Amino acid sequence: MGINDEKILEAFDAIPRHYFLDLVFDAQAYTNMAFQIGSGQTISHPYTVAFQTQLLELEKGMKVLEIGTGSGFQTCVLCKLGAKVFSIERHKELHKKAKGMIDFFKFSARLFFGDGYKGNKTYAPYDRILVTCGAPKLPIELLSQLKNGGVLVIPVGAGKEQKMIKLTKDFEGNVSEKDYGIFKFVPMLERKVN
Ligand code: SAH
């Protein structure tokens, strides 16, 4: 499907997706489908995870902020690629469960329960920022936490569909934007949910 980065394909081989899903979905875990993960949320299609990861143009050791931990699958893929991951989830139950998965795979991602609209200033700026929920518009706070020379990948759109946007900040801080087509994400919502 156009994912030609060998390292990404290897990361997918290394992270068993069925571990992140309810047992009833076991047989379908390696099809290109989204599944319910609780709290009304879904794990993204594997193609979407791979596509967003490819857009990031990651290098080992980069600091990555992920908004929307969800199941933690994408988080683990980023870790496998050698990123230092900081990931925020607004649903407490999902956050706790994802933390268990990260520990199980012995990755060292830092997971936070909170509102991703605020980003995470403590560890900013980030080399890469990845949003895995549909944002009605670009959250300016996230852009301000992106390093010069950094990349922000975010699905933007207020309706049921979003445009996959890749923003690049050059070394002078100028931002340019490129559109990578239509995707469907659960919405990016404000405030955390206990
Ligand atoms: N990468 C995840 C995708 C999960 S779906 C996976 O593959 O499993 C997107 C997630 O974004 C949901 O869990 C949803 O609760 C979360 N989300 C939505 N708005 C958010 C916000 N403002 N801050 C943090 N997480 C948010």
C-alpha cells in the first residue's frame, strides 16, 4: 500500500497487534481494520499507523510527542523505531491500560493522562509531534512546542473526515504545509475524562 520504509515494516513485524485488542478480535487483528478499544475509542487502521509514521521521517533518538495514546500500539511502533516517546491520552482507563502494554514490552515511553490540546511543555520542544485523533483545527499550542526543523503530522477537519496534514518548521521557524489525503479518525476532544 505504499509503505516502503523497511524499518517501519520491521517494527510492524515486531509488535504483535493482537495483544492490543480484545480477544474477540483476535482472528482479525492483522487485517486493515480499526477496532473498538473501550471508552468509545478505536485503534487506528494499521495502514494509517504506518502512513503517519512514514510521514514523520523519524530518526533514532528523536523526541516525539504523541497525542492520543489509545491502545498504545502506535506508541510501541514509535519506540521500536528508537524514538523517545511522550504520549498523552484523555481517557484515564485507556491511559492505564496502555501503560500496562508499554511496561509489558519493556519500552520506556512516558505516558500522560491529560488534554493533548495543551501538549506537554515540561519536555518541549519536540523533534516530531504526531496527533492520532481528528482535530477540528490546528492546535497552535502544539505548533509552539515543535522544534525548528521539526515535523508535525495531524489529521485536520471538523466533520467525520479529516485531511492528513504534514507541517514542517524550517530552521528559521517558518512553517509550510502539505496535504496527504482523506482519513477518518475519532475526534480530538478537549479536557480529560476520569
Ligand atoms: N494511536 C492510537 C489511536 C487511538 S484513537 C492507537 O493506535 O490505538 C485516538 C485517541 O485519541 C483516543 O484514545 C482518544 O481518547 C484520544 N484523544 C482524543 N482527544 C484527545 C486529547 N485532547 N488529548 C489526548 N488524547 C485525545
